[in-house]
Amino acid sequence: MSITLLMPTALRGFTDGKSEISLDGETVGQVLLALAKAYPDISTHLFDEAGELRSFINVFINGENAKSSGGLKRAVKDGETLMLVPAIAGGSANPLERGKL
């Protein structure tokens, strides 16, 4: 079963720069494990020490967040598209509050 996984720019350094990867799996978890097997250096960025998906990594399936529909156990169908979306944090304080503007 072929699933297309869309890689965010922030993680493409672990996938030889690939923005799309075809992987096999019957669940979201199996697809992500196939990704980790193909690109071992990405594993620690996706999974914590207990093997759970890190809280700041979201997986969307055809636009729907997998966390709200079964998580790693959610079934995927041949031809579906998954997209990894890591949460982005940081930045500087509001420049208005710092008197910069």
C-alpha cells in the first residue's frame, strides 16, 4: 500500500532533501516507522524515548489531524497523502512592547 508523505522544509535535511516520499503502511504509525527505517536520523525528531510521537509533531491525512482521529493507530488507505507538520515556537517579543516602533 503506497502512501505519500509530504515532508516539511525543517525535516528535509533528514530525508536527503526530499519533499515527498512514498512509503508503505496500513496505519499512520506504520508509515512513520517506515520513514524512520528508511531515514534513521529522523527517528529521534519524531519519536520520544517511549516510542510515542513527539507532542510537537502533527500528522495530517488529507487535511485532517490524525491526533483527533486515532493517532498512530489511524488506518490509511492506498494513495492517501500524509503531511508532517512540526509546531514552530520561538521568536522575539512584540517590538511595540519593547519600544522599538
